Amino acid sequence: MKRFADLLEALVHAPSRTAKLRLLEGYFRAAPDPDRGWALAALAGTMDLPSITPSLIRALAEARVDPVLFRLSHDFVGDLAETAALIWPDAGTRVDPPALGAAVDRLRGLGRADRGPVLAAMFDAMDPSTRFALIKLCTGALRVGVSGGLARQALARIGGVDPAAIEELWHGLTPPYVDLFAWLEGGASPQVDAELAFRPMMLAHPLLEASIPAMPRAEYAAEVKWDGARIEAAASASGRRLFSRTGDDIGAAFPDLLAAMDWHGCVDGELLVMRGDAVAPFSDLQTRLNRKTPTRKLRAELPAIIMVYDLLHDGVRDLRPLPWHARRAALEAWMARVRPARLRLSPLLADDGWDALAARREAARGAEEEGVMIKRRDAPYLAGRPAGQWFKWKRAPLTADCVLMYAQRGHGRRSSFYSDFTFGVWADGPEGPYLAPVGKAYSGFTDAELAKLDKWVRAHLTERYGPVRGVVPDLVLEVAFDALAPSPRRKSGVAMRFPRIARIRWDKPAEEADRLETLRAMAGLG
């Protein structure tokens, strides 16, 4: 546990991605099995300790210190693990902490009645740093600036292998990954079902309009960029899988799609939901993405489909080495032959000039589209974001001047700052104009701007709503967003898609911020 605790602390303070990679590689090389495998599971989000919850940690801490003091401390610190680890009273029973693997085995074997007393005894025997690491391990909320992908890149450096090779094996492996580490150190490759493996996705670069003159239009195909969620669907005689763009298996949230996958192969496309015959807004898709087990009613109201635009495996062979035009021809033939339910062929756009394509991109705002995709006709399907192959040409963002209404502390390195901001625009009510919330953002500003925002918020706090604080509605934020979607949960009836703060309008009076009807009109909602 101590070595894992030291790793987490070092990762929190590591200034760069390169430094984090170096720390991970060093830990995975030095730590023994199964400790390093459980650490990998924690970092990659595959650790499963269902009996240990944040509410249990909170209850244990409040049983040892004054509950009001704990809640005030948690509100100030902003991180449950850090608060509990530091405020936990010294019991005078510290001993050398167990190895990480031994700690995990102990926790995994606990019954409901034992988990509280055993966990409390473990906390009593630990110093704050190790206690912090154990809480993070239990709750899964590491927030140390490391993704599963970054951890797997560190593994690739150990074995001198392509990260894509690890990605394709990953979902056939389980913690503590002993066979994976053995392979990286010269042993045999782990045996997994290759037909159901996740194939690392090919990603696109933003299209810079200045580069268009050097791009012959005939060398590129154009498709719709759908406003959904990127997905990979694989099916074989041994099973069916739905993978997100990061390789997470999300099939449990879409049993209707899994049930319809009675074909063999692997397709790449966009996950969408339908309302009648029309593609529904992204906000409707979110209601399904956020449900681990959707109700029958929800599945009926918002049936899921995949808008397919690439065929990676046709059930017989791997098509990824082929150029795009050959894969597209194979996809069209496969769709015509198999006629898969819940799969639709994403149409190609006309081979007109760049000006016509630009007009098509801007017209997409009201059609549940984000813009257009540009793909080299001779491009093979390559993992990652290869240069010069695929481009995304998204419609220009909309902007609106909104009034800051609520603020909340962030997490991790931002836990001491108010960094999550809810904002609204003016609307008319029975008693006159009022602010109607339309979005929440926590990006778009520099560290220096965040420090100024935090100082302003602290000087203008009003009501408290749990972890959220109201502020005096005097500060205007210029907010950029991609689209506006209907939202029955909000008083305004709408919600911004991908909002981010473009500018802080210290100069603008709040009464001059935008109005709801203006926002709806610019987004094409009338």
C-alpha cells in the first residue's frame, strides 16, 4: 500500500503527461504481482469493490469526529478522500501497511456487516497518505490526471509493444492482469477472443480552413458528422459487445441493440436514439447513456440505432489495412447482404466543392448533426489520430452572454477553487424578468482567470444548496456552445451542448445579458 500511496501522491504533483508516464512505468516495473495489477485496475477504472461506497467512508469519519466539523471541512477541501484521510484521529495503533494485493483481497472478501469495522481498523493503522490511497482505491475516484489509456501506454513502454496491441487484448483480460504483465516481460501473449476484441478507433483532426486550398476535393470523401456518441459494435458466435470510443463496454445500457446484433463482424459508427422516424437530440441519448439498466418504457420511447460509417471486420477478415474506398464498398455490400436490424448506413455527401460543403456544414445545426467528416479516400483504418487522414469540420460555435448564477468547487487540483459555474439568461415571468439557467461549464478559462473568478465568487456568495453556492447575479460570462437542445428538467426548457466560457465580461452589466428568446432563435428552436 505504501508504494501505491507514494505513486498517487507523485502523480497528483507531476507537472506533465511525460512525467506521469515515467512514474507509471517505474511503478509497473518495480512493483510485484499482484500489487501492480490491482494498481493498474484502480488507475484504469476496472477495480470493483462494490461493498465500499463514499457514504460508508463518510459515515465512518463522522463517527470519529464531529459531523458538523467533517462536513465543513469536506466543503472547504472539496475531496472526500483527502478530508477523511487528514481528519481521521490518530488511534496510536499504526503498523506497516499491508501490500496492495493483500489489502484488496481483504476488502473483496468482506460481508456487509464486516466492512465498516474492518475498514476503520485499517484506517487506524495507517498514516494519512496511505489512508488517502486506500480510500481512493475503494471509491474509484482517483482523479490523479491518469486515464486508462495513459496507463496502458506506460505498459506498452515496458514491453516495447504498440499500445494498440494492448488495447485489442484489454477487454479480454481481468484484474490483476498477471498474464498481461507476464507477456510484457517476455512471456506468451494472453489468449482472448479476437473477434470480440475492441479495435482502437481512428480519430480525426480539426480541419483548419487555411489548409483547404492544398487539399484536392476529389481526394477526399465527405460524410455527415452525427451528434451522437462514437461506438464500435462487435458480434460473433461467442458473444456481442458495444464499446465506447475509450473501449468501455456499454452494452448493458443498450440491450435492445445487443439483441438485434445477430450478425458477425465489427462496425464503427455513431450511437443515436430515435423519436419516431427522426434522430433525437443528443440530450435524449444522454438519458440512455446515464442508465446502466434502462426501463422497458425508456427503450420503447428512445430506441437506439447505430449510424454505420465503417466496416472493420466482415466476419471473415480484418478490413482495416484496406483504403477507405475499399472499406466503404465492402460496407455497402455487407449492409445489403446482411440487412442488420438497428444499423443504418451513414450517407455520403455530394462531391461538390469546398464552398458547397461549408454551406452544408452550417445548415446542419438543426438536423442533429455536428458538421461534416472529411476522409482521404486512400486512408487505411489506423489506430489513434494519424496526421492528414481524417478531419472533422464542425459548424462554428454559437455564443451568448449569460449571467453567473451558481458556483461549485472542483475536484483534484481544483478542489480549493470555485471552478464549476452555472449560468442563465433573462426570461419573462409573471412577476417580471428572471434568470433561467441554460448551462454549466468548467472550462475555457486560464489558471489566472480561474483565480480571479474564484476571488469574485467568494466575495459574492449568497445561498447554499448542498455543495452549490448561489452568487449575486452581477457577472456576465460569454459562453460558447455547439447547440441548444430542449430540456424539460430546466426551467428555461433548454440546455446548451458542450458549453465553455469564452470570455469573462467584467465590463458588461448583467441586465444587458442575452434573453431566452434570442438564444432559442439563434439555435433554430424558434
